[in-house]
Amino acid sequence: MTLAEAILSRRTIFQFKPDPVPKEVIEKILSFGIWAPNHLFTEPWRFTVIGEETKRTLAERYKQTQMDRTPAHVDAGNRAKIGEAGYKKFMSKPTVLAVSCLQEGDEQRRREDYAAACCAVQNVQLAAWDAGVGMQWSTHPVTMAPSTYDLLGLDPAREYIIGFYYVGYPDEVPKPKRKPISEVIRWTP
Ligand SMILES: Cc1cc2nc3c(=O)[nH]c(=O)nc-3n(C[C@H](O)[C@H](O)[C@H](O)COP(=O)(O)O)c2cc1C
């Protein structure tokens, strides 16, 4: 796959095959993240690979959040079903990663480090795609809850969770959708 093919064909994957992604493949994919550009070589990215026990705890919290978000008119039985579906959905993601960035120094440095860590994420997504592995970036409330920082042992005063990444072999690849480039370019004289 050429770089252009990877950029154009990569899609966010929501449905995964149940097969686990081997640890070596996860590590290889993540190793592309550290080559993202970053100002002053702060290397702010951090990758937390979530183990099975932690994943179950997060799935319980995901379930609770889905139930809390359900409109008040939904009865208890259906609320419980929504919760169960949430638990299953979370558990169906073969690997869950948290990506965070160190947040130190002044506002400008924090912005630069956040931007660099997001570049790292896209490197990882493209490397994954090239290896036949799909990902979904999630900023669901569970990903950034104070209890998640606690669970993962991250200090929110020093580190910011950018998102969770669900990783696995794609079962379904959604169709792309973008405006034409001419709609988003401005040329100044
Ligand atoms: C910062 C960020 C946060 C995202 N959070 C979510 C999310 O919480 N839930 C979700 O379904 N997709 C999330 N996505 C994935 C986008 O929905 C996805 O990139 C978009 O549909 C475009 O699809 P593509 O990646 O296949 O081009 C997020 C993407 C980004 C960049």
C-alpha cells in the first residue's frame, strides 16, 4: 500500500472481527506514533494498552453512562437493555488503547504537545491500516472521566487523555464522505 492509498482508503472502523490483534502487532503499529513531528522534542505521547480486567471495569462504566444518557421517558426494562448493549459493544472491541499527552509548561507548549500527540495518533492509524488493522478514535465521556484517570493511573494535572482507540481486524468498512477540496481552500492574494 502506498502512503496515498493508505491515506485515502483508511476508514474509522466500528465493527471488528473477534480475532485478537497480537501484542507484537500492537507494539509495531504504536512504534510509528513516536515518529510524529513535535516541537522541542518533548515526545509528549503516551500509549496505555488496556488489559482484560481493566477493560471489563471500563465496559461496566460505559454501560452505566449509556443508561444515564437514555431519555427519562424510556422505561427501566429498555434502559437495562441499552446498558447491556453498551457493555457488549465495549467488550466487542478486540483491543482498547488510551492515548494521552503530557501537558506541561505554558499554554502554547500544551497546545503544541496536544497537536503532536494527535499527529502521532494519525501515524498509528495509518500504520495500522497498512497492516490490515482498523481503528476507531473515541471521545465518549468514559474516556475522559476522572475515574478513568484513576483506573489507568494517570495524573490529570500532568497528562491529558486524547481518546480511546478501539483496535481490531475490520469486519465492515464504512463508505467515505468528504466535501471537495475546493470548498475548504482559501487562497490569499
Ligand atoms: C478527535 C476525534 C474524536 C472522535 N470521537 C469519536 C467518538 O466519540 N465516537 C465515534 O463514533 N467516532 C469518533 N471519531 C471518529 C470519527 O467519527 C470519524 O473519524 C469520522 O466519522 C470520519 O470517518 P473516517 O475516519 O472513516 O474518515 C472521532 C474522531 C476524532 C478525530
